[in-house]
Amino acid sequence: MAPFRTPIDDARPSRSKPDRGVVTTSVALLNQHDQPVLTLTAINFLLRRP
């Protein structure tokens, strides 16, 4: 099993900057027993394709 998972929860255009998008991901870092030892939600601002 992979020790690091990052499923995408949401992806949408930015309201204030239309050339960018907002991507929300849930991050889980797992130990050797497949138990989460760190979880967080990340919000990233990325350039969008034209």
C-alpha cells in the first residue's frame, strides 16, 4: 500500500482570478500498518489551461 494518499476533493475556477483554479485535496500519511499518522486538507491555487 502507498504510504501517502492525496485524493482530490474539489476543483473549481477562482472567483477573483479567472486564470487560476482552486484545488482542495485531503492528504493522509500512513505508517507501516496502514494507519494514518498525519491528515490535513490542502488548498492549492493553480494556473488554468486556456
